[in-house]
Amino acid sequence: MNVCEEIRQSIDVDVPVALANTEWTQFTFWNFYYRSLEHPDPGEAEEDAGFVRLEAVDDQHTKVTVDLNYCPHFAGISDPEEIAKVQQHLHDTLRRYKRFIETQR
């Protein structure tokens, strides 16, 4: 049985929650689909391995939180460098989403 790491990161975006929600699917499809063609993820990624929560901060701002359950390929091995790479990838992805969504307005 694989040991999974729970990773949670958030970012605030300067758009209403309805726009953030509408554009999330387009962004994630483009980002993850095309990235996976270039650099396949070293771990297992299950469709139900995480979730995204979009919360209205106010009428024009949204907090985007991603919870991810990351499971390395090798059972029982928790490589801190591998986990750090996944955390950095999630951080970079959220920053790209912020740039993407804020330029859509």
C-alpha cells in the first residue's frame, strides 16, 4: 500500500467566485493535459485524489484552495525531495492560474 502525502495550498485571485469557477476547468484542462504530454507526473494521479475549493472573499475576490493526495509510485517510500517537487509544482500552477484568470477580465 502506498503512503500518500496530503498537500494543501491556497491563492487569492482578484476576480469574483463565479468567474473563477467558470475558468478553472478550462485552465486545469489546458495546464495538466499539455504538461502531461511534455513531463509525465512521477506519481499516481487519481481523478478523486484531491479537490478544489473556491470561496468568495468578497464580491471581487476569490480564495482558491487545492487539496491533493499525492502517492509516490513506490510503496512505503516517502521521498522528501519528490514531495517538495510536487508542492512546488502545485505552487507554480496556482500562480499561473492567478495570472491566467486575472488577465481574462
